[in-house]
Amino acid sequence: MKKGVLLVNLGSPDSPEPKDVKNYLGEFLMDERVIDLPLWARTLLVKGIILKTRPKASAAAYKKIWWDEGSPLIVLSERLQEKVEKQVEVPVGLAMRYGSMSIQKGLQDLVDKGVEEVLLIPLYPQFAMATTETIVVLADEIQKAQFPNLKIESLPAFYNDSDYIKVLSNSIKKHLEGKTYEHLLFSYHGVPERHIRKSDITKSHCKIDGSCCSTPSKAHEFCYRHQCYEVTRLVGETLKLKEGTFSTSFQSRLGFDPWLQPYTDRTIERLGKQGIKNMAIVTPAFVSDCLETLEEIAMEGQEIFHEMGGKDFTTIPCLNDDAEWVSLVSKWITNWV
């Protein structure tokens, strides 16, 4: 059977104009694994409230970070795809969970090249309902409906893969070389606490009480919170970071339900108030820089830190098309082939 690979990232509006942003947000927020409310409630919230106000503000944010080549997330993902394809012997496609670069189009392109067996690679180190799961579920639905003879296998979450931890640690080390910092903050995308409990395959382990994530359990295979803290711990060990000089936080909360804490914006504020003058921040829930890293962290985060008296705010880029990251993805593909 001829094999091929489909890299899948989150997605982006086609342009930073409010109309395109509204279309993108509508698809994204109506996903039942992103806003996991009953359809009537989700429709009322998204179409009745959010899409009447948020697109204009989001469009303004996208315009701040938009590149001449297009959306940074798309451009960086394309660079990764192109470099990986040069290092492997099978076709490598690229798709987005939301937006015009759909998973269906990505699979169709591979099928048109004669591919009969696909390795699906969600570009997320940690498992979450709103990332890995929604990609895998949609790909499965499309396969059954459109490509019944196509076999799809998914790469599992790679948060604790030793090679990934090494690549991430080397990237952090490289971007902090020659810089003085007092605190390194690992900021992960937030999710509602209920998502953690819904993903608990034991139905009893995840209590989000400060100890469950460090207590061995089968639940950790699908526990986003555990996997985030584990990345921080493993990188801390690899880089020999001193206790108290690094921590974990969660960004990008939406709505009024309890989300994973501590919150990134409040953590940055607290560090500034405590007298930290030089801090660095890394965002390991993403492998490609995007709105959440380039605007929310690099711009808004820095502004908060300066307002609190901070001086130097170093934003560490995502892995993007870093040579070591390209080599690692290529290695995973070659081993699968």
C-alpha cells in the first residue's frame, strides 16, 4: 500500500478582515469539542452573542501579526511541511482543522497521488478534546464517508517523547543564550476544567486538586493538564532549571466557566509585582507561532509585564520550522513507513 502523511494544525482565517474572521470563528466555536454545550445553547452563545461582537476585535488582533505572505500559522506550517517532505520518501500533505485548508482537501490531495494509507499527525504535543481529539474524530468521519478504502493511523500525543523534549529544550536554550532572566514561564493554552474531567477514562482520577496530575494513572494518557505539567517538569530536568525559577500557567480563557489555572496574564502581573525585572516565556502547547503567541503573549503579555514594573520580556518562538524539529518529525514518519 502506498503511504502518505497529513500534518494537521489548527487553522486560520483567510484574511484579517472581519468577514473572514467571523467565518473562521463560527466554524471553530461551533465545534462541540471546543464549546461543549448542547447544540441549542452553543448556537445561542456563538451566533447570538460571540459572532456579533468578537470578529471585529479578533480581526484587529490578526492585523497586528499578519505577514505579507499571509497568516503566520499557515506560512510556518507550510514551511514545516515543505522541509519535512524533502527528508522523507512519501508524500506529506498539510491541512487545518478549521478554515479553507480542510482535512477533506488534504486527504483528497493524498488520494489523488495514489496514497492508500495515511499517517495523521495532529501538530499538538498534548492531547485535548479541542485539539487532537477533534482532528482525529473528523478525519475518521471523512474517511468513512468519502474514502472508505483509505486507512488512517494517528500519531499519539508526543508530550513525553524524549526526542521531542530534547528538541524543545535545545530550542529554549538557544533562544535564551546570552540573555539574563529571573523566571521562565511555560504558558499553555487553557481549557475548561470540565474538559479534563470529560477526558478522564477512569471517570474518577482527575480532581484537579494539585496532586492527581503527579499520581500515576491511566487517565494521564488523555489528561491535558497532566501532559502540560509533565512537559514543564521534563524540560526543567533537561535544562537543570533551579526550583522556583520556572512555572506553568494557562492562557486564552473564554467565558465565565472555571478554566485551568493559574492564568498566564495574572501570573505575568504577579511576577512583575513581586519585583521580577527579567522574565522569559515559552508556549509549548503550540508548535507553530500564531495569534495566541504573537499577539496575546508577545504583545499583550509584554505590555502587562511592563505596566507592573518589569523590564526585559523575552518571548521564545515556537518550534516552527526549526531544523531539529523538522528532523524529528521526519524521523517519526520514516519509522512509521
